[in-house]
Amino acid sequence: MSPADQEKIAAVMRIALESRLARMIKVAESDLPPMSLGEILNVLFAMHGHCDVFGGYGSSAAGIVALIGPELFWRRPKTNSAETIPTTVQ
């Protein structure tokens, strides 16, 4: 699969997963911070993974990585602002 195809697939997945996450936590998609697909998937499973609504986390993550590769899975979207997101909880 070409890198361009992987980028397209990642964009489609991002739209679907961000939409699902925003509905789940009752915010607008625009209110979500810039997160990688891996981070979004982690939050979705943290919030709702105990139910059989989703497949297992490992299977879901492996399927996405097989389609788009690990670099795109963990890449955060670029933002136009100077705002940074902390990577640790204080």
C-alpha cells in the first residue's frame, strides 16, 4: 500500500474515531485536543472498552497499524497554534 493510500485511510479513520469519541464524552469534535489515532483508540477503550461494542484493543490496534503503519498510528495532527499538549499528568 502506498504512503498516499495510508494517509487517506488514516484521515478516514480519524474522522470516524474523533466523531465517536466526541459523542461519547459529549463535546464538539473541535473541542478535542490534537491526538494521535493511537491515543484516540486508547481513550475509547478506556471509556467503553469493557463492553463488547468494540473488538479487543489489541486486535483493533493491530488492524489499524496493519493498514496505516505504526508511524501514522502514533502521529499527532499538526496544529496551527503554539499550544502544546502535556504528555504527562502532574
